Amino acid sequence: MAQLRKGKLNYRCPSCFMRDLDIDMFLDTDTGIYSCIRCQFRGDEKKVLEWNEKVRERYGDMMKRFDKFDFD
């Protein structure tokens, strides 16, 4: 997805990304708060990065091959 503005890389909304939507967030330069244009998610850079780590847990085994499904 293309960035909304030139300059610093935009962050993706972690709340939308958990639902498989790829939405960039707007940064309010006066307050330093990121906000999503699609959902109600708002937060500073620290909160956005923390939530993005939660999203990484979902896709943690994406490149791992599962060939044994014996759970006994």
C-alpha cells in the first residue's frame, strides 16, 4: 500500500491489520497521536508498536512447515 505522505514511514493500523485490512494511520504532528481513518484506534508511537507486536504473534509460524499432526 502506498504511503499517504512523503517523509517518515507511515504505520499500519494494528486493529485493522488484525482483521486482515491494510490501512495506514494519520499522524497528528501537534500531539504525536496516530489515528486510523477506518476504525477508532488512536495512540502514540509506543502503543502502535506494542499492538503491532501482538499482530506478529498471529503470523509467527507463517513460514514454518507443519508435516506432523499427531497430537496423541
